[in-house]
Amino acid sequence: MSSASQTTNHDEIRRWIEDRQGTPSRVKDSGEGGILRVDFGEPEEALVPIEWDEFFRIFEKSDLAFLHQDKTEDGKLSRFSKFVSRS
């Protein structure tokens, strides 16, 4: 069984997302704070790409951690990720 890891390290999060050709994004019309997402492949209409500085500003202000899986059970590169509360 493949497990997930949790981190708050900005470099690790950015590397994980970029290694999977992801784009830091937020949900459109999600207010000033924003709801973070990672957009993979074709841009989703409901998401707005944002710069890394804004992404990590929202990440810290929302007191989030990044839960992610490196490999699937069959050893392939995983795209599973989720933003969770640090507390």
C-alpha cells in the first residue's frame, strides 16, 4: 500500500507540483483568501492560475499543510494531493 506524506515546506511542495507539470491555482470567485488547488494538464475553467508568491501567501494565511503521495501502489508517479489544516 502506498502512503501519503504531509509537509509545510515550500520548496518540497513546489518541487512536487512542478515534477507533475502542475500549476499553482485558486478557485475562481473564492474570495480574498482564496481556495488553493493544483491544476494539472488542460487548465480547468473553474481555476485561476496564480504566482508562487500568492500561492504560498494563501497557504500560510490559511494555516495549511500539503498532503501528497509520491507513487501509486503500482509504482507510477502519483498526482494525489490535498490541502489540509495544520491543526
